[in-house]
Amino acid sequence: RSPGAGAAAPTAGRAVGLGRRLAAMGRRARDRRRQQQQRQERGGGAGGDQAGWAGGYPEIVKENELFERYYRELGIVPAGEWDDFMAALREPLPATLRITGYRSHAKEILHCLKEKYFRELQDLEVDGQKVEMPQSLSWYPEELAWHTNLSRKILRKSPQLEKFHQFLVSETECGNISRQEAVSMIPPLLLNVNPHHKILDMCAAPGSKTAQLIEMLHADMNVPFPKGFVIANDVDNKRCYLLVHQAKRLNSPCIMVVNHDASSIPNLQIDVDGRKEVLFYDRILCDVPCSGDGTMRKNIDVWKKWTTQNSLQLHGLQLRIATRGVEQLAEGGRMVYSTCSLNPIENEAVIASLLEKSQGALELADVSSELPGLKRMPGITNWKVMLKDGQWFEEWKDVPSNRQTQIRPTMFPIKDEEKLKAMNLERCLRILPHHQNTGGFFVAVLIKKSPMPWNKRQPKVTSFKRAKMLTFNNVSGIFLKAYVIENNSDTEQSKKEGVCGPPPSKKMKLFGFKEDPFVFLPEDDPLFLPIQKFYALDPSFPKMNLLTRTQEGKKRQLYMVSKELRNVLLNNSEKMKVINTGIKVWSRNSDGEQFGCAFRLAQEGIYTLYPFIHARIINVCIEDVKILLTQENPFLSKFSSETQKKVKDMAMGSIVLKYDPDPEKRDDLQCPIVLCGWQGKTSLRAFVPKNERLHYLRMMGVEVFKAKRKEEESESKTEEEVQHRQTYNDPCPEYSPRIQGFLGPEVLSLGLMVLCVFLLH
């Protein structure tokens, strides 16, 4: 082909492509104008507040004729409340937050929030209107959950509101505050978790409810290793990493994140006195995937996409997940089933089917006296099934054969009056949006009274000799891989016997990234002895729970899990795909050997380690803590005389800095603080991440935002500062209190240059 022809063809192609794109843009613009005109004719114009809070979706009309027809017919809304119900669905959802973490710390954050930030908002006016104060959720214990109608637009218009917003953002990054929808907080509360409970969260991502469960395990701050644990599962590999991020903020050794299909999650085994037994969970959270029509106030797309087909497609999966959950529930245990849907096909139909096939092994718990203040509706006992074309069916026998793949018998209500009465479906909870300004939600609490009928046979117990047990002497590492899960043999047997059982579980596919191994530290590992000596660890310290994530080479980080999770890891290496577990407790320091120990303490795990450490602890006063958190590498002369005396005879290296509150000084911080630090030749510093520094300073009443702006405007570090850090053995510059910007001007310039080159090309 000639050079001329070769050059002309791409140009013509680009011209045609550009023409098509312009035509498509024109069509979209015409569609938007037509939709705007339709809204204005109905009296709901695109301008004003309606478009302001819609978050970039002004073209979505908040109407769905099929939705209204469906729920009007089902009668889930009390008589006379339909207009209020629909009006609430069209209003923006208020922002809700929950104060997280150890109970004493949570109370301190609450005190700071009420006494400082809320006081500044009282009588505040923006654009001539009084700002609405945040309100606590009346039904959430100890005022640890709040909701507010403040929009981002209003937050930018006042310095006080901006300060409040920055507080929320910073505390969320630290993990001390969690943005979580109000109704989403209900299921963990109804689980009634105690610190000794073994908990399974079947569909855990993104992890807000998981965080609640972890907090309940650590209700007593003085117990570093609760006997219980949380295994948080999700089928989506990528969402598992979001789950890890959420869980890591709580720094618990009792959480494990795994990646399985919840409907076929494997039976795990644990070692009990030398024999292997099946692990049954005391509490299970079964928050299943759903159509999400209770989230219309938040997910505006649902208005446009809602159809009954979604619930019909999800019903089978929801029933399989719930069935797998009750199979793994211990007798006397409690499982909470929940959805953010209002549809009985996803709610009461699943629960009724589960209760029917359980043949009395399950019962719905009466939780009417729990969470006083929560407005709720009872579960319904009668409903119909509708196809997306609007066709209704009242009974399974009415469904034509060509529709029986879409509609299943379990979607219909029980017709036997005695059976229906015994199920007590009215004990389910339905949360309607207009009752307390929330989203829509459904919750059912199930209690297991006996084994499921298709699992009547007791699982075989495999004994094994102590000599063959997995010990630290003969185990160099545990590789956690995903294996194909075979169908449950008990289920197959019960099919042959004609027992009503669950549908066959699906085989799990191999997917996701290859994870690093979990390698427990051998009992005689020489690495541990200098650590034990340097920090004078208590003889009760469970060193067998230490692990690393590398099979070969130098161990750079040491992690820790509870004894119970170690038991699970050791006995299920071929059944589970573990994404993450444990918390970091020690990090290798490049110059550590010269100070007597190659590993320095890590702030993430200090609250777990501290009860076992008997050396290198310095008790500091509140003024010392302020110096440590606001100055980069302060000289010893800046600290109190008591602190200087304690440091004088102590060797250089990693230290623990402990603040104990004085009950008589009520204006001071009233919760204990434990910080990791480093003692140099003439200086003392804290190794605390920047967000955590800001958190502690805020709790002590230090105005951190002014300090933050001042740091951002300051010049870069001088050569003298760098020399000072090298001279005084600063091993970890990443914990500097200096606040850096997200992107420098050089990075932005380079990005713009790359973008221009790409567009020109």
C-alpha cells in the first residue's frame, strides 16, 4: 500500500468516530432536556435543592410505577402512611456515624465531640438559617451513634463547620469514627456478642458490621486476647482487601479475613485436647446480597433499575447462604439474617423456607424488648409473587411451566395455618424509611435448638497421636491455598433418604491473588530470645502465636494472632483461602542490633503487647505527651524532670511511653494512652502515625488544624534537621509529625504534561 493511502485511512476513520461521538453527545443532551422538562411539568424541577443533593444524577427521575404498584399491593406500609413512605424515599439520607474502638477511648471521643464541636455549632447560622444540630440515635447504646443532615455545601460555608468536618474525616481515617448507615448498625447489636464467642461474618465486605463485632469482642480493654474471634468472609477477592483495610484500623489479633463463596464455605476443624473437631460458631452474621431497594435514598440508580426480577434471581442464593449458615451454627447459637431490601421474596420467604425445612431445629427469637427506641414493623405472613411484566401469582400451582425456572415454590407463603402460626414470622423486624428517617431494612434473629435434620449424623472425630501433631519444631510454614470444595456428603445422603435438605452447594473456583504464607515462629527460633530479654517479656507471653509472612530470607515484621485463631490456621491450611490475619507487633530496625535488639515495637500492636512488657516503660505526664506528639525529635531537656530521671539510666533503643489519667484532674484526658517511642542519645520521640497523633492531640484539647496549616506552609526539612536525625539515631522518619501535602506541584505538572501529550497523540 502507498504511503499516501496509509496516512489517509486513519484520518478518515478518526473523523467518522468523532462524528459518531458528537451525535451521541447530542442525543444525550436532548434526552436530558426532555427529562428536565418532564420534571418541571410535574412540579419537581431540576434546579434548587433537589438537584443539589442528587450528587451528579439530576437526570434520574425518582419515580417507578412498577415499584409503587408492587408494594401498594403487598401492603407492607400501614394504611394512611403511603404518601409519607414515598416522600421519605425521595429525600436524601442523613449522614450517620458511629464512634468505634475501645470503650474508654470511645467515651473520650464522645466527650470531645459533645463538649467541643457540638458546642461550637449551637446557635450557629449559615445564610440566615440556623444550623441543625447532630442528633444521637435513641436506640443505639451509650450515645455512640449520631446522624446529621448537614450537606457538604453547608460544611464549606462556615469555619466551625469546616473544623467539625475535618474532625470527622481525620477520626475516620484513624478508625475512631465509622461512617455507617443507621439501619446497618442493627444486626450486630441483635447478635448479643460476648468476648468468648466464635463469630462468622458470611458476607462481610465492606466491613462496617465486622468492625462492630470486633469492638464487642474487645469490650474489656484489659484483656489483650479475648477467647473469641471473628472470621470475616467475602466472595469478592477485591472487596476482601477493602475488608482488611477496615478491620486493620481496629488493631485486633482476633480477626481473620477469608475469601470463599458463602453458600459453600467449608467446614473448619480445630484441635480439642488432641482430637480434631468440627468448628461450630456461637454467632453468625448473615447479611446477604440483595436487590437493595431499601437504599433508594442513598443509591439513586435503584429508582431507574428496580424490577421484581432482581429479587427473583437472588432468592435462591440468599436461601443457600442462610442454609449454609445455620449448618455451621452451634446448638444454642444465634444467627442474624438481614437485607437492605423491603421485598418479602428476599426476606420472609427465605426465613419461612428455612424454618420449614429445619423441622423444628430453628426458631425465630423474640427481640421486641431489645433496642428500645427503635421503631419497627412486624414481619408479614402473606404476600404474592410478581414478574417484571406485572403478572401476579398467589400460589405455586398457578405458575405455568415456562415460568417455573424463574419462580420457585420457596418464594410463596406457607398455606398451612398451623405451620404458619408456629413460625412466628411477625417476630421479624421491618424498618420503614419514614418512621425514623432511615433506609429500609429487614432483620430476622434465628436460634438453633438442635442439629439440622439433614445433618443428624454426628461428624466423625479424627484422633491422632501427639507425635504427629503440627508443632513449631516440624512446621516451617503454612501455605494457605484455595481448594475445590466438594458437596457435603451428609446432604447427598439425606437426598437418598428423602429428607428435605438444602440445595447442593456450588464448587468454589480458584481466583484472586496468591497470598504470602503464614509462617509461625518455631519454638526454638533464635530470633525471639533477644526480644524476650530486651523487653523483659512476661513468662506467660504466648510466643507460639507469633508469625511472619515470609518463608525465606530475613524476617522483617512479626505479627501476632490469638491462640484460638492459631488453632484454626494450623488445622485448616488446605481448606481456607486466608487473605489476612494478625496484627504487627514488632518491626526490624536496620541499626537495631547495636542497641541490643533488632526489632522495635510497632504502634499497631502495642495495646496487645503492653500487658506482657516489664522493661523499657516510661510513664509520662500529659505535658510530655503533647511535646512528643507535636515536636519531631525533642531534646530530653524539654521533658519533665521525672521523665528525664527515668530515661537517664536507660539504654538507647525502642521504648514504651505510657500515660495514665489522673482522676482528680477532670479537665485532662481521662483514658490511658500507650505509645511506641525511641530513645536517642539526647532526645526522645514517639513512633505514631500522623493521623493517630492528631487524634490524641485533639483529645487533649490541642487545636490541631492551626498546627496542621502551619506545617503545610512551612519549608522543607533543612540539612541540619537531616543531620540531626542521623546523629541521634532516628530509625523511622515515616512517623514524622510534619504534615505533608498529598501532591506536590512537580507531580501535578508532570501529570498535566502526560495528559497533554496523550491528547495530542
